[in-house]
Amino acid sequence: MIKTKNLSKKYGDLVVLKDVTAEIRKGEVVTVIGPSGSGKSTFLRCLNLLETPSGGTIYINGVSLMDKSTNVAKIRQNMGMVFQSFNLYAHLTVLDNLTIGPVKLLGKSRSEAQAGAMDLLHLVGLAEKARNFPDELSGGQKQRVAIARCLAMQTEILLFDEPTSALDPTMVSEVLAVIRRLAREGMTMVIVTHEMEFARNISDRVFYMDEGIIYEEGTPQQVFENPQKEKTRAFINRIRSFTYHITSRNYDLYAMNAEIEAFCDKHMLTAQSCNYLISLAEEVLGLQSDFSDINISLSYSEKDGSLLFICESTCEECNVLEDCKREDDIGIKLIKSRCESIDYKYEHGKNILTLRVKGVSRGRGC
């Protein structure tokens, strides 16, 4: 039902979308995920020309939106969009918000439009609010009315631009429940969302967008459980990372420790976790013989709470915890006591020591 080819969008020198090519089939639910600024909402807004693409083509049911002879307004009637803000008419009742479009644009009689609107309000659980005004509704109720208003236009495609981002967490579930119901009934939907579990459960396919492109796509199982690309893995696991580069034996220990503390504080890791990392850094560096090119990296996953300490050193192959024959060294014993697991590999001329830190928890930070 939707096809884009080499879709691009620029704002001056800022490139937001780069040659995006995608197909969305009838009855398919596609969720679009990715970091802020990756082009997700712009992609969605280009699909119904709320944003005019800088290049490429868009086809809706085989009709080119970019053709000057296309009746874009007619296409939009078949493709509803639900925004972060609800965009309801504040001076109209809920019922009137749903009937104004069918009466004015579809030529329905008022009684016919009202009957259809009441059916839709029953569907979204708001029939008792038909005579209320938007200001008398909660955020979740307003968003459900906005969905019903799109459906009142007999749309075949629904576009959702982060439909729960403006809602109190207690109201998110009621909106997602309505979207799930529409998915079960075969509505074609494209949903930009930050609700990862929702995306996993509802989608036929997932687009992960980054740097203005569809960086990776696949089934929810593929994208969420076995992402193939590094940026996708980092996003799905909500990995936060930090790297400190050392080029001399006379490195600034206090500056490094301060940056580790800042990383822990930013991600609300406890003081104990912070102290573990600082002591690991000092002990691991104390075992090095070549300081010409060392990277100390931290990788924290918000998804599973794992915290990795990684030391990469460019020198001859040597596992400082095993090959150096220093099992009696108190520093090595301290390192091993504070790690759940230790992994070593030599790759591309680098010794890579990966320590999974034990006892990681979140609190007030350092």
C-alpha cells in the first residue's frame, strides 16, 4: 500500500532523510524505532506530504504522490495521521469532532455520520464521552478520540507519530490497547514509537532508523533478539558507552577517574559500582607494559543492567591476567573478585580484555 524509493529530505545543508527505500504491504503493521533526530517523524510526515520531500518518489496504492496531477487531498482522506498532540477542535464535542470530516468531505448525512461515530467511540471505549468537550478528557482519552476521528474518514492506512509520548505513563496502556485491536483487525499501520515492548509485540516488521536511513529492518524477533548491526544492538540494549584514550605512561589518573565518576553519575550507577570501575581501571592499567595506545571503555546496558569494562592495548599478544604469571599479585586477585566473567582475545594487533563487573545497581550515583 505504501512504497518509497530514494526518498530524501533536506533543510538547507541539513540532510534528514537519505535515499530511503521501503515497501509496506496491505494489513501490515510496521513500527519505526531509533534515536531522536534519526529522521523517523520526517519519514512519516513525508508519506502524506505534510513535509515535501527533496527527492525520490512515494506511491500510495500505486498512485504517485509526487505527480503534480495527483489529488493529494483525496489520498490523505484514505490515510489518517495521529500526532503526539491530539489536534482536536476544542470548541466541538467529541461527537462533533468525529462527524465534521465525514459530513464535509465524504458527503454523509449528519445522522449517518453520528451513527458511525458512535460505533467508533464504542470501539475505543469512549461512547459515554460523546457529548463532552476535549478539555474534559484525559490525555489518553483525547488520543483515543483522535484515533477514532481518523477511522471516521474510512481510512485504510493509519500513521502514528509517537502517539504516547505526550501522555502520563498511566494513560499509555489504554492508547496502546486500541492500537493493538486495530492491528488484530488488519489495519495497515506505520507507527513511530519509543515503546520497545509494544513495538516487539505488535509489529509485523520493524524499521530501525539512524542517520536518515533505514539502518536495519526485519521481524521483531530479528531486530530485537538478534540485531545484525552495531548501532541497532546499542539502541535495542540501550547501551551507554564511554572511552578514555591513553598514549603515555604519564597519563592523568585523576582526569580519567573524574570522567568515570561523571559516566556513573549520568547513568545513576551506585557509588559502589563507581568505586569498582575506578579500582578496576587502576589495577588493569597497573599490569600494562606498553602505554602508547590504550583505550579504557565502559559499556552499560540499561536493558539488562550489565556493565562491561574493556581495556584495548596495542602491543604484542599478552593476557595480563593469565600469561604474565602473576597469580599471586593482589591486583589480579582484586580484579577477579570484582568480575562476574573475564574474556580475553587478541584481534587486529590489539589485546582486548573484557570484564563483566559484578554487583551493578542503580541509585543516586557517585
